[in-house]
Amino acid sequence: MTYVISSRKLELKEKVKKMVEIKKEVEEQEPMEIDAIDDSMIKVIFTMSKATWKRLGEIALDRETSRSSLVREAIKQYLEKLELPAEQNPKISDRQLDKLLKECSKEGEGFEIDGEEGFIQKFNAKGWKLSDLTDIQWERVKEQIAIGYNGYWSKPSLEEFAEKFDVLEPSEEQRTWLSTETEEEEKEAKE
């Protein structure tokens, strides 16, 4: 009886043979250095599809490395892409800022600026500065401040109003807005 082995089967046999050889070599080697091993390394277990596992094995075989090494490399590259430049990385989280703005909002669409329950006191108590806000965060805060300014029974002058915020260390641009455009912003929002 004669058996004919297809070229695909021969190819697979060669790959399996190569994988066995690589496995033996790896087992015989000294433990591999993993990204500067230290005591802070932890073992992570997660699941993935069989297709992904298989593809990862093929890539590892081609690169003559381990699947684990490829996963570490991929995660490291992904995290590097996520890191934002300092000017885009907010010092104040959006979630915390939104919570504070909500706490200062009054029933009937008002916004409390002064007093213990007001924006200035609460913002200052957090140790935050207006200049720490991102541009997008500042836009949200400006809207609320304009609503609060419009809610005064007896409105202070814009310069007096801006001085209230000095404790929050506004940037020059923010200070200018507080002392000149607060009232105009609220009028535009209503139109």
C-alpha cells in the first residue's frame, strides 16, 4: 500500500517539527529576561478565542519568540499610544468636575456661586485651580458661571465678580472672561 502525502501536510509536519525544536531550545535555556524582571511582576490569566490563540502562535513561531512575549509587547505598545501629552491629560477628572457642577446647580436651573454650597467654596476645597481645567472643561464651567451670574438679584460689577474667583487662580484668559464676558455669555445662551 502506498500513501501519498500532500505538500500541505508536509508543510504542517515541518512546522510542527520546528515548533518542537524551538520548545526544546527554550526549555534548555536559562529563564528569559522579561522586560527587566523585578519583584513587581505579576502573573495574569485571561481568555481569548482559539483563532486568536492560533494566530498568535503562528506569529510567535515566525518571530521565534513566545506568545507571552508578543502579548506583553502588544500591551506595552497599546499603553504608549494611550498616553496623552501633558496639555491633554486633565489634572481634574471630568467625572469629579461634573459631580461638583451638579452639586452647585440649584432647582429651577440656577447655579450657586457663593457661600458654603457655592462653586467657589467647593472648587477651592478640592485644592483645584481654574487654570488646571482643560479647554473643554472650562467651556462647561463657563456655562454654569454665566447662569450663576445671571441669577444674582443684585448683580456685582463684572470686575467685582471676577475678583471672587481670584482664590481659584484663574489663567489670564479665564480672568479676562470673568471680568468682561460673563453677562454676554448668558445672553447668547438664551438666544
